[in-house]
Amino acid sequence: SKWSARQCELVESIANEFILSTSKLEALSKEFIHQMHAGLGQDKSKDLAMIPTFITGRPDGHERGCYLALDLGGTNLRVCLITLKGNHELETQQKPFKVPEHLQEAHVSELMDFIAISIKKFIANKHINAKIVEHRTGSDTLELGFTFSFPVAQTAIDAGTLLRWTKGFNCPGAVGNDVVQLLQDALNRKEVNVHVAALVNDTVGTLLAHSYQNPNTFIGAIFGTGTNASYVESAQSIKTMKTDAGEMIINIEWGNFDKDKAFLPVTIHDNKLDRESINPGIHVFEKMISGMYLGEITRNVLLHLIDHRVLFEGTSSDILNQHWAFETKYMSDIEKDSSSTLIPIAQVLEQKLGIYLNTQVDREIVKFVCQLVGKRAARLSAMATAAVIRQGLAHGALHSHGYPLKLDLDEKDDADKGTGSSEAIRVGIDGSVFEHYPHFKERMQECLAELLGSHANELVQLGIAKDGSGVGAALAALIAAKNT
Ligand code: ADP
């Protein structure tokens, strides 16, 4: 079908803003490494927090025991009982609890009381209780790993102060306080016999869990409501603390990369979203990548095209006019449609957005916009992943392995050089965007090959670590309990 000259012109100008060339990504990747170094040093005004996690080892799959895990990530609270059986095997019992919306902005003690009561209910269940009794190892107190997926300055394996809320949470009484203590106090108030042994960022949990099943896991990353990653750094590169261990997992907090937007190619549509968010100016990188935001960026672009009268004959709908009404999941549904008539897209437009009059050209434009936004997200994700791998190759945990991967775009691609016995570098990834967004993984892989060279797709394995954070928190509780 035929696009008008004006449609072509306007859509092309948007494409020009959203398409990221290899060389642009290379520049971003260099800057990312630069900001990693700043964060590992004493720089106070750092963009990347590069938080030491006090976790100095990775599981190898032989660990055993019964541990509780708690995950407060975004939309859901999950309580899990993890039974580690050794030999890379484990069993998980879990129950999700929906965090009532009003608690996202209530005083933090109310939120923690809700969590303590949820745990109490979970362990009172007779099946769970039977498991716990069966695997009891002496003490009546259950050890718990707490996955808390917000930026925390960790001061010990079981202590950390909340730096700021993200992802729609804004509970007073929490920022600046130790979230482990806040939870332990609530558990004590509600008389729940559980000890919070470890505080784990969800990305760290993902890394640990993936490592239980795939040794040589180097990065744990999340692409869900928000985005972040952690990786293994050599201790000598971490200038913000001293440790006797050879390596430590660092929580990058990469959502805050380039907070001054000096390098990130933000568009007016990103700026509009940021301004209207509850945390303007914060986590700008995350706002270009994660599930909470992609739909809203797309909505902004579509409204821009409607206002220029090149989409839906210039008519929006009540739903499309609503802030946050275009969910990221709709983009997945739209991108999935590869039919010639794009009737499934018409169904999304009608059923989800109340747009009944749409032409084939309209649907093509909508799909193209989703591709631009989705592809940019995947490429920025790959850019950050490549940067972290380069850091590991140049200075850190991957340094001595001699991987034939490029540290620089200008470096010769040793495509002929054998990969030797090098074991693949594993990246454990959790989150609905990675798991469900069509082509997200392939787009990341394509971009990794552009940046790291032709061996990237065999040497960098992106694997799903579904619900890894629960297992990872249990593993962290085990590591913490062993160390005390
Ligand atoms: P969380 O990060 O909150 O623990 P998820 O990993 O499920 O949980 O991520 C939730 C985010 O993923 C939401 O922002 C939602 O918009 C987005 N999402 C859910 N389903 C899909 C899908 N099919 N395709 C793309 N994004 C999705």
C-alpha cells in the first residue's frame, strides 16, 4: 500500500531519531565503560552507582538446603521456599501477593507489615510447613534472602540503605534507611520467626541463580518493569572498598547511565515521557529500554503523527489520549503480526485502544513505530552488555581467557582465529521484555556481533533465567549463613 509523501517524510524523520548506528553505539559503549570506571572509583557525582554487593563467590550447583526468598520487584511480591538439592537441581514453592496500589505510596512501615504478614501466611501453609520441617537443620529460624529491586547502597551482605525509589514506588520513611532492618522490624512486630540473612538486588539474584545451573555466568540482567544488571568484577578494580576476595559481584544500576543525557540520543518523545513521570531526570536510560516505558514512548510518537494528520486521519481515541494507556505488551502483539493485511494489528487498535477507523497504511505506520522503539531498546541493551563484557575482558574476570572478541570497533575482527577451548560467557536474563518481546534477543545478538565481532554469537550466550531472583536470593542467604 502507498504512503503519501508527507507520511514518508514525517515517519522518516522519526526513524532518523530512533535508529542507532553501530558507530553511535560504539561511542555510547566507550562512555559506558568510562562511567563504570568513575563509579568504581571515588567519584561522588557518578552516574553508575557500581554498588559492591559483598557477594564474593558464585555457586557451582552443589549447594544444598532449604531457604526462603522474598522478591519485591515491581508489580508483585513473591514469597518462595527454595530447596537446593545439589547437582544443579532445586525445587521451588512460591506464592505471589499483589501489592495493593495504595501501599506504593504509603509509609514504608505499612508496606513492610504487609510483606511480613504475607510471609507469615506463606509459611503457615501445611505443604510449605511440611517441607520446612523435613529439611530443618537445627535452628527453628528460617533464613531469608531478600530481593529488593530498587537502588540500595549496600553496607554488608545483610544491610543496605535505600537511595531512591523507582518504578512507581514512593513510600516515605524509607530513603536513607536500612531496608533489611525495616523488614526485620516488621517480622518481629508480626512475630514471624524468620531472619533476613541477605539483601540481594534482583540482578544479583539472577546472576547467582543462572550460575547454579550454568557455571561461567558473568552478567545477570533484568529487562522487565525496569532494567539493570550486575557482573563479576576483580577486587583490585573496586576502589570504593577493600576485600580479601579475588572478585566481587557489582550491581551496576545501569538504569541511570548518562544521567545528564550528554551522550544518549533522547528524542522529544523521551523527554515528554520523562517530564511527566514521577521521577523526572532520573533513570533516563531505563526509560528508553524497559517495559514500564516503551509503550508510553510509542504512544507519544503515535500522538505526534496524529497531530500532524498523517495517522488515523488525525483522530485519536479517548484511550490513546490517556497517559500510560498504551501498554508495552501491545507492542509485542503488534510486532508479532507479519500478515500482509495486518488484521491482527487492527484488532489491537480496536479492542485495546478504541480506534475503529484505520487503514492498511495506518497499521503499517503503527507497526513501524513499534519496531523503531523496540529495536532501539534492544540495541541500547546490547550496547551496555557489550560494554560490561569489554570491561571484563580488558581489566576483570574475563581478562586471562583470551576470548577473540573486539575491545574496540576499529580492532581487527579475528574471525579466522579459532575460539580455542574458551567456554562461552553466559548472561542470565530475566524479565518479560526479554522473554516476550518479539525479536528482542535476536536484535541484541545482532548488535553484540556489530560491537564485539563475529565470534560474539557463539561466545556470548544470552540465556533466560526465569524467576532467577528467588533462587538467587536463597543462594545469597546460604552464602551469608555460611560466612557467619
Ligand atoms: P517485574 O519487572 O515487575 O518483576 P516483569 O519482568 O514481568 O516483572 O516485567 C513487567 C513489565 O513487562 C511491564 O512493564 C509490562 O509492560 C511488560 N510486559 C509484560 N508482558 C509483556 C509482553 N508480552 N511484551 C512486552 N512487554 C511486556
